[in-house]
Amino acid sequence: MTSTTVPAASTASAQAPLLPEAEAATYAEWFACLAEPMRVRLLHAVAGSGAGMTIGELTQRMGISQSTCSHHVRKLAEVGFVRVRKEGTATLVSVNTACCTGLPHAADVVMGVLTSGPCCPEDVPAGVTVRPLTDDDWPAVRRIYAEGIATGHATFETEVPSRRALEGKWIPGHRWVAEVDGQVAGWAAASPVSDRECYSGVAETSVYVGDGFRGQGVGKALIRRQVVAADDAGLWTLQTSIFPENRASLALHHSAGYRTLGVRDRIAQHHGVWRDTVFLERRSAAV
């Protein structure tokens, strides 16, 4: 996964394909449902309640009639924003947790943030140098890994892996560090996804930028070197998983030719909380 905190921006190419009609219709239905301010307020109230609220509680809190509340809740339930179930004589309304990821994802798709751009970033600052990782770089690499973990949106790891573990999984020739003014500012690496021969050209990638160096083009320099080296070495597919909250990393990868394949809902737990990831892939032009 990836640790970057540069400002997220649309990287859509002028040649990007149009949004499929069926997908556009689905998103239009979602946005149309939320075109009513009362529904937005109701959804916000339910989402913030944690365990959910009864129709009676919502009616009292919103200061509206029960019939009006039930009408808007029904509209929210029809598009999947909330779930409604009976508990005795009460009707309990709870948020559909999938919309916490799905709605921001839809906005990103429509606004072009998740649209693949051309490879690769061209505006790499002259002050950033990328070179192969050496033995002397390991303390800085592991420190930057720890800084990524501290953001809460870089990886499912909660502790920095040992040097031996990282050396054992990172592909030789695909381990890079970026320097700024002689200091290691970030690193990038690729790992095989399988030991089967048929997947020998498929790798999982990571890009980490150190605290204090984010927003300076370090991520752009690293990912450019990473994908160019992968193409030159015959790696035909690069893939990565990124937390949907890490919008900067999503934008960075799309600037390097990655495309979003989908969102993996509740794929694993992080500090006891189920988290989603966006799964991205970059295919070599040789394929």
C-alpha cells in the first residue's frame, strides 16, 4: 500500500473513456435522492448515531411529522443509503456502512479522480533524486515505513516489518529510494504476488513518502522510476491496494497509468475496525 499526502487532483486524460451509461444511471439515482436537504440531514443523523435510530427518535430530533420522516427514510432505503428493520413495535433505521465508501468513490469517479491518466508524471522536481536502495538506507526506509503506519491510512501493518522480512519479499532491482538534499525522503518497492510461473510478471507495489517531504514531488519521482523500471524488466502487471481515504495516493497512481478495478469492501480489520481498499492495476503497453 502507499503513504502519500500530496494534494489530490484530477488526473483524467482528454482521451479518457466516457462513464458507462449503467454506472452513470446508478450514480444519478444516488445524487437525486440526496437532492432533498431533509434526506441529507436524516442520513447524517442516522450515520452519526452509531447503532441506529428509531423512526420516533428521528421524528423528534428532526422536528417533523412521522409520515414525513417515514417518507424520506423510505427513499433513502430504496437506493441503499440506510437499512430499515423492525424491532418489536419500533422501526429501526441504521446506515448502510457500504455507502461510507461507495458515495465518496462515486464522487471521485464522476469528478475524474479515479480515471487513469497517461504514464508517467512528467513534472518531477529537479531536486528529487531516485536511486537503487543500498544497505545504508535501511534505517531510513524503516523509519519512513513507521511514519506511514502512523498516518493510519497507509497499510494494514501496525508494526514495521524487519529488514529481513522486507528483503525477503521485495524484488531485487525494484527497490528504490528518493533523496532530497542528501536525505532519504521516500522509498518504493515491488513484491511478487505469487510464486507460480504464470504470474511471474505480476507485482504488488508500494510507495512511501517520509513525513516532512510530502507535497514536494517525491511520490511522483518514485512512482515514475518504479513503473519505467517495471516496464523495462518485463513486468506486465503492477497492482496495489489503497485505503479509499488516501485520496492523494489514488491520484498519484492514476497519474502513472493505474486504473481502479474496484473497491474491496471490509477486506480486513485494522485496529479492530473493518476497512475497505481500492484495488488498482497498471498494465504494461507490451500486453
